[in-house]
Amino acid sequence: MLTVGSAINGDHGWGLLGTTGFFLTGNGYDAAAIVLFLFMMVFMDTTATIVTGACAERWSFKSFFLFSIFVGAFIYPVFGCWVWGGGWLAQLGYRLGLGHGACDYAGSGVVHLQGGSLALITAIMIGPRLGKYKNGKVVNPIPAHDIPMVLLGCFILAFGWFGFNPGSSLSAMDGRIGIIATNTMLAGMGASLSACLYMWWFGPTKKPDPCMMGNGILAGLVAITAPCAFVAPWAAFVIGLVAGVLVVVSCFFFDKMGVDDPVGAISVHGVNGAWGVLSVGLFADGTYGAGYNAVWSNGVTGLFYGGGVSQLSAQAIEVLVCIGWNVIIGGIIFYIVGLLVGGNRVPAKVEIAGLDVPEMGAFGYPEFIKHIPPSDISDSMVEAIRAGKALEPTDLAAMSSASSGSAVAV
């Protein structure tokens, strides 16, 4: 559990920026600090990686390379300091009486809402994939190429969450670790169940969509990440049930709004990251958290357990600040990076041909497809795909002939 150093070792102000330990030097050159850095590096990496899902299939690698450096070196650590480093959001409790200040146990806000907010602004700025909208208006779903691989990724993430959340206790000697692990499981299970049932009963196909089930379990895990230590198991399950419906509704909402998010990163991490942070202010039962953020009078207590609106207010402030910080600063940096590298998005012909060889120089799927050079794709084909039209067999034959027998999947 992190505590506010300024409340214990003298008042050092609101903590807007860290001032020591850069590059693991000075008081950062310490075994305990370095172990914490290693652990926290994975959290930062998660935030940066979330953005790649929203910008997939059209993001220039040069832009991704530079933007990720800014996320890891500036955007993420500044906000992380405000919540987890004894900064001003953590101090809302003992300075202003807002509960225990912003309580975000394993990072629904610091990790996931940050990533989701960055995903939102970058997806808007980079624009939808070619063919995503017919005539620029009607949603044209682009299905995943390999559903079993999608679900395998979901299960790997779900397994890793049991290091993510229980590991945030920073000690297996903390008796709360078992409750944290159980709450994590219950929320993921509840969200996958509610996403499945929602698609089955109300979805466009009236079938239990496997991709939405996968996004459901991830949404539940995101939502429980902040409150996992502060809520009872029944509440964890309810938080997950809400998350599973939220992610489905949110995915369809952003699609209709013209924001193309290939993997649902905004909905999984952004929307449910916000829900997870707010749920602390609703469901925290007061049985844990005395001393958290240097408030010792009681455990973290939410609205439903008699805590009033003070804790919920602190949580709401964290949500609003997180969105504002990442959308504004992330958007500015994304724009500048685009200017530096000649555009954040690859050319249309590269997008159609596939980014693997043009951007990375390696085949992504050598067993399924041979490379079609972007130069072999005509302007008329680009316009057809941009309008959401299927290519004619004659177009594919022409591409195949131009590329000496290679084939392309569209």
C-alpha cells in the first residue's frame, strides 16, 4: 500500500511532479525502488499497448515508436505520480476531507482509463480504417481474422491479471491478497456472463458472440482493478455484471459515432476503467484501507456503506482529471509526432496491402498470403474499399497478375 510521504515526513506540497530518482539514480538507485520500478514498468507498458488496439491496421510504426516513448516517459508517470506517488489526487483525503483521496488499488484509472483515453483521442485523430463505413456513414463490420487466437489472448490476459491485482498488495503476507484474487475472478466471470447474455438476447445476431464474451471478461477485470481490495465478493460480481453490459453498449456506441476501434480498447479499458474507479466510491465497505493515502480514521468506505459522497467525489475527480490529461496532452503529442514523422497514418495502398511487409519488412501470415506491393494496388481499388465496397474478382485477378501470381485477402 502506498502512503503519502508528505504527510509523514513533512509537507512537501501537493506533489504535481516527482523531482528525484530519475533514471534510477540518487535515491532511485535502491534495491526496493528498483524492484518497484520493474513491477510498475509492466503497468506503464499496458497503458501504452492499449492505444495500439484502437489504431490497429493503419498506424505508422514510426509514429507508434515515438508516441509510445512519450506515453512511457511523460504522460503515464505524471498521472501515476498524482495517484500512486503521493501526488495531489492522493492527497484529496487528508487535505480536503474527500474520503481517502483517489483510491485506485491496481490501476483502473492509472493504467486502463489512461490507455482508453489515449486510445479515444488517437482513434479520432487517425480516422477509421478504409472500408469501415460504407459511403462514410453506414457501419461495415470488419471481423477478426482468427477468433480462436482472439480468445487465447483473452485467456492469457485473464491469467496475467492475477499477478496484476493481487501483486499490487506488494506482499503475499497481506491477508487481503486472497480476497483480491477472488474478487478479480468473480468480476471477470460476471462480466463475461452478462456480455454473453446481452448479445444473446439483444445483439444484432441474437447469438452469444464469442468476441464480445472475450471483451466482457476483460472489461470485468478492468473494472475490478481499482476496487479489488476494498469491496466484498458480492459487489465484485455486480461490478462485473455492469461492466459486461457497458462494454457491449459502448462498442456499438463508438462504432455509430464514427470512432473506429478494431479491438474495442476504448470500451474495454476507457469506459470500464472509469466505471472501476467510480465503483470504489460506491461499493467500498470500510473493512480495508485504514492508512491508505495517509488517512487512518477508518477503511475506505463508499456511498452504499454510509460513506456519503466524499469518497465518490474523490473518485469522480480522478476520472475527470485522467480523461482531461490524456485527451489534451496525448492529443497534442500525437499531433506533433505526426508532423515529425510525416503523418501518423500509413498511405491507403499500404493499409490495403497490409502493414507487415511495408512497415516491418516481415510477413505476418506467410502460410496464408503472399505479399502484394502497394504499387500494384490501383487508385480505383483504394476508392472502392474506402467506400466499403467488396472488390470484384477481376480486381483480385489483376492484382494477382501484377504480382506474378501472389494473392491478397480482402
